[in-house]
Amino acid sequence: MCIITFFFASSSGFCQEKMRLPCEVMESSDSFKSSSAKLNGVRYLLLHHANSADRETLSKWLKDHSETEVTFVFEGNEYKGILCRLAHCFGRGLLVYAADVSPIKRDIIDVLLPQSP
């Protein structure tokens, strides 16, 4: 039992730290409709920091971790997405996801950003 507990406690997947950062939705999309089943239901959010004190934190994270899977929280529910850096839009991120949830402009979502090991 101790070996199993140690394995789970030391596994990087279980110990990875996540930073919770409130982000404001700047733009959102409806779900895509496509002849390709893989693209149906895909949506995006354009977002930036909700608090000016987090500007540099989000910008640095986006530079270091673009195209990383993140979890975001909206109205108490968690969803998965991919957060991408927009190179010509300082401190803005493009969150691509397939969940049936539609935050709108000015909504605040919490993004759980994985930290490097």
C-alpha cells in the first residue's frame, strides 16, 4: 500500500501545479458547423487578463506555453481547451474548445494554467 501511495504522490501528472488566473472574454464564437465531424462543435474565446496585476503573468505564460491544454471554469463547471498565444496581440490568448458552453464578451472565466515541472 505504501508503494502505491508513493507512486501516485510522486507521479508528475498528480503533482503538477496549476495557477488559477481570472480572464475576461473579449470575443466568443458560436459552435462551428462543418462537413467534417471533427470540426463540428468547436468554439473559441479570445481572452485577456481580468486584473491588470496579472498582465505580465498571462503574457509570459502564453509565450512559454502556447498550444497547451488547459482547464477553464465558467459558472462553476470545468472544461478542457487549448490555449494559444496570438503573437501580434500582446497578452491575448485564443482558447479553442469543444464543450457546449458559451461565455460572452466581458464574462470572467478562471483558467487553470499548468506550470512547468
